[in-house]
Amino acid sequence: MSTKRSVILKGCPEVNEEGTASEAIKPGYLVKGVSTIAKQTGTTGSVPKAVALERDELGTGIDNTLQGSGTVSAFYASGDQVKIGVFKSGEEATMFVASGQDIDEDDLLESAGDGTLAAGTTKPIARAKETLGAVTVETALRVEFL
């Protein structure tokens, strides 16, 4: 799997920067809130397709793997203004899958309750666009929103 640097892969989600982080948030995480932003903790109901975006205007990606020393961190710290994209059906993004999942192409995905996604058919919000197999660590995945 190649290194993914962008959350938005296809489409034009509604982007806003109205809220501040209440905790550390990684770009590619499912989030909740308007003025206060946190990782999405809901797992049983419908959740908005709101995803923390990378700070591309600062040269950051979805993680720090390609950051040089002394550059801006890719992650949002508590108190940071969070850039969010709200996605519509058919749009694609890079998101993170929880550790312990076994993901195949076209699997339905739902909130894992910690900002990541998990395989599930109860309240799916996206489908996998690639096969990861069994993941033992949180892993980036291309998804298409339902």
C-alpha cells in the first residue's frame, strides 16, 4: 500500500473550520461537534460523515511519516482549530481502520467509536475501496461514502 497523504480523494465535501479540538485528533478520523470537535464515539446510530482534514495549506499530510524535523505536526492538539470535511454519497476519502479488523474491498464500514472505522452492516457510512486483510495496527484505507 502506498503512503496516502490526502484525506479528500474524490468529490468536493463541505469544508469548515468552526470548531476547536477537545482532544488530539488525527486527519482522517471521523469527528463530531460544531464548536467543540472530538473523535466520533457513536457506534449504534447514524453518524455524520464529518472527517478531520489535513492542513494542506501548511504542507502537512494525514500523518507525520513524511514530515521533516521542525515542521508543523499533522495532528490536531487540544485547542487547535480543526479543518473538517462533511462528505456526501459517492465522495471518496482516506480514513483510518481500527486495529483488529479484516477488511476486503467493498466491505461496509461504520464508526468504531474512536474516530476510526470498523467493518459492519448495522449503520454503515462507507465501503472499502481496497483490501487490507487483517490489520494489527490502525491503518489508512481508501473509502467511498454511502
